[in-house]
Amino acid sequence: MDAHDTMATGGAPTAIDPVCGMTVEKPQAEAKGLHTVHEDADYWFCGKGCLLEFRDDPGHFLDPAYVPAM
Ligand SMILES: [Zn+2]
């Protein structure tokens, strides 16, 4: 952990949950196991429900026509 980085950006690195569109803090998601790798790209999720949905059918959520929704 480099405290300098977090101070400079004012927060943890974030990612967008591709399933629901929520902003997720990467370290928090990783601590809870809510992270997956699909075709060499990393994805982070707000909760287990989104992670399981994504794993079930990644192509559906990565389709440009898909609009993230809660
Ligand atoms: Zn989500």
C-alpha cells in the first residue's frame, strides 16, 4: 500500500460494475472476492449477485447494447 497514491487522488481506485453500473472501490471489492477476470480484462462488482450474473453470461453484460441497471 502506498499512502501517497491515495492522498493524491483523494480516494481508492474505482471501477464500474458492468452489471448494475455502480462505482466500486477496487480494494474493497477484492477483499470480498468480488473481482473476476474475463478474456484478460478485470472486472469488479458491488456484490455477489452481480458477480454471479456476470459469470453466468459475461457476453450479455459486455454487449455495447446492454445498459447497466440496478
Ligand atoms: Zn452491482
